[in-house]
Amino acid sequence: MSCESARLHGRVALVTGAAGGLGASFALRLAQEGADVVLVDVRPCDEVAERLAALEVRTLAATADVSDEQAVAELAARVTSRFGRCDILVNNAGFGRVERFEEITLQSWRELMAVNLEGPFLMSRALVGEMRARGWGRIVNIASNTFGMGLPIGFTHYIASKGGVIGLTRALASEFGAHGITVNAISPGLTRTPSTTRKMSEQFERDRVKQAIPRTGEPEDLVGMLAYLVSDDASFVTGQTFNVDGGLVRG
Ligand SMILES: NC(=O)c1ccc[n+]([C@@H]2O[C@H](COP(=O)([O-])OP(=O)(O)OC[C@H]3O[C@@H](n4cnc5c(N)ncnc54)[C@H](O)[C@@H]3O)[C@@H](O)[C@H]2O)c1
């Protein structure tokens, strides 16, 4: 239950891809920390919104495609009109596809970039002005530890998009560092969510044995890092990418 001593009491957070998987867990943790939460997804977020309502924070469940410039602009206006502000943005919406490099069509490449890379660009551009005006903001981009791994599994477009997300993170951190806005990325390892396939799990099990990491990740393994990065404790941490993957990727 939210109370005034909660770490994020009075903050408004927006999480994309919040209808399930990691996004739902991120939203739940932010609400537990006392933030009002805007849930954004192409799928309905009502179930997650109901869970948050029990925490006595304000919520808004919005259906929007983060790769649609007009939809993102309308969403930002709706958030400002409802809450008057947005302090925390979690760019989590994204997806992967396993396709051998030579079989990746331009259309498939663009679809992936549109959601995984243009989505964070559009969402950040729409909301960062509000943060700058208040002199406080947190942007956390969800990348992937595959960027730091040598995985020959047909993930080129996905890895390239997540590399772009890490570049976006660094550039935004530089551009807005003087305005009280931090921008960081979390790179999860393979984490059990509806989108993780059996094939990926098998691949992971082979790597796990090879690399001696403890176990497959659960969404709950990621939420503590997010809670830290959006808190006042992390005000001097920006432009960084944190692998949260049991130690598979180091450095
Ligand atoms: N689960 C993992 O093992 C893992 C590992 C590394 C990185 N990630 C990253 O974490 C993020 C979340 O992954 P997940 O496993 O929870 O996936 P998921 O498929 O369970 O959830 C992603 C959510 O994003 C939504 N979404 C997709 N396209 C969208 C769009 N255009 N606009 C708005 N919402 C959209 C989906 O409807 C879905 O609810 C992704 O960016 C993913 O690349 C996941």
C-alpha cells in the first residue's frame, strides 16, 4: 500500500509494454514504491491496472503503439492532462525474432527497429521536455545482454536494435545530464516471460552450463535495479548499461 514515506510517492511513471512480461513487473514495483503509473501497450493493460489499483496509486491504462509518432504525441498529451507531469519513463516495449541473417527482409528489419529503437526515441522525445522543465527525470531503457554475447542464433536485427538503445541511452544522458535527468539502460539476460521461447531456453541452458551462471532469470530479478535507477539514490548514475543476467556478460 502506498504511503507518503514510499520512495517514489508523488512521482508519475510511464512503462511501455506493460500488459505482461517484464513491463507488468516493472509497473508493479514502481507502484509498490508509491509512484502513480501509466501503463502503455498495444494490448489491453486492464488486468495489470487492477493489480495496481489495490496499491492505492493512481493508474492510467493506455493502448498505444510506441512506434506510431501520432499515437505517442496523443499519449503524452493525455498523461500531462491527467497527471500534470511525467517523471519516470521506462522504455520496455520490444520484441525479438529468430531469423538467419540472410533471410532477414528489409520489412522485418524495419519492423523490429520501429518498436525496439524508434519507440524509445519517440517516447523519450515526447516526455523529456516535461522532465527538463521540472529539473528532475529518469529514463530507463530496456536493452538486452545479447548485445554483449556471442550468440550465433539469428538475432542480428534484435542485437543491432538493442545496441542502438544503448547508444541512445548514452547520448541522451549527455544531452540532459545538466538538467537533473538521468538516462540508463538495463540489459536483462534470458528471463522467463511469455515471449521467451523453448528454443531460447534450450540455448540458454547450454550457455548456462558453459558459463556457470546460477539459473534462468525471473522478472522479479530485474525490478530491484529499476527501482534503484529511478530513485534519488541514483542521481549521480547516468549513461550506464547494467547487465542483470546472473553474471553471463561481464564488464
Ligand atoms: N524476457 C527476456 O528474456 C528478455 C531478455 C532481454 C531483453 N528483454 C527485453 O525486455 C523487454 C520486455 O520483454 P518481455 O520478455 O517482457 O516481452 P513480452 O513480449 O512478454 O512483453 C513485451 C510487451 O510489449 C508490448 N509491445 C510490443 N510492441 C509494442 C508496441 N509497438 N507498442 C507498445 N507495446 C508493444 C507487447 O504487447 C508486450 O505486452 C523487451 O524490450 C525485450 O527485448 C527481454
